[in-house]
Amino acid sequence: MNELYAAAIHEVKNQLAELALRLRERGDAAVEMEIAWNAARRLTKILMQDRELWVNTDTVNPADFLGALAAEYAELFPHLSIQVDTGAAPDCTFFDEALVRMALGNALHNACRFAKSQIRLTAIQKDALLMLQICDDGLGYPASLLEANGELPAAASGTGTGLGLYLAGKIARLHLNHGRQGFIELSNQPGTCFRMFLP
């Protein structure tokens, strides 16, 4: 499975999970909710079986990249304020846009689910690395997620699979440049703060 297929599957899985959550909030569609959850779980299994992700780097403008991501999720979650800060970002960087879009899309989706009212997306050049950051004003990551730091699947809630952060860590580590490797960091400030560093 190539990275575009993986990105598409993960995106559909996230949308099914979001549909299931909204059906649960309605309280009158238990059967439909279970169908959506089961479909999301099957897609998760497919992604977990995939061991063949590879990076196809290309030129990306971080401001355009984060702007498009924020606009998409602002439509899905109109009650939230999603801000973008790219004032300290370079005009041009190199990374696999499809894979990084999948990783950040998952992090932003989770932030939208747990934020109280605000989310901030940031891109900045730091120590010769591009840092892409998503922070919200929610309750923060549970201790189990902070300890795993994307190395192993660890669910953020009873409804999550934990696959998103695991894939994000894997995607970051696949980015290599001049002997440096990408990585992710998770922290609470006090809400969740997801950071991806790319060389």
C-alpha cells in the first residue's frame, strides 16, 4: 500500500469515527453508530497491517499547507476558533505532503474533538528543523499517551484507536536529511500540544 492509499484510508477512518461520535450525541441511532465504528475499526486494522510506508518529498509552502488544513476543519467544527501562525515559517520546505497531511489531520481532528474553544496551528523553523505544531485549550493528553509519545498505539479515549499518533511518529521518523531524523513530541500546556519536527 503506498502513502496516498494509506492517507485516503486514514482520512475515511477519521470521518467514520466522527460520524459515529455525532450519532452517539444524537442518542437515537445506536445501530448506525455501531456500523460506523465497526467500519472505522476495519480500516484501522488495514492500516496496522501496512509496513510499507515510504517518503516522497516535494516542495511545500508551510503557510499554504496549514492554511488549507485549518480551513477544512473550520468547516467541520464551526464552533471552534482555529488560528494559524506561520510568521516565523520558511517560504519553502521539503517533506511528503500527503503523509504529513495525514498525520496533522489526525492531530487536528483530535484537537477539535477535545478543545474547549480554541486551536492554534503553528509552523516555525527551529534548530534547522521545521516544527509543525497543533495546540488546543482542552484538558490535555492522558499520561499513557505522553509516555508512549507515538512509539506504540495508545488510545486517547475510549473511542480512539491510538493509531493516529503511532502513524505520525512513524511518518516523522521516515523523514531523513543530512543524518537527521524527524520526530514528534507530545505535551500538555495545559491543553494538548502536538509537535512534528522535520529535517
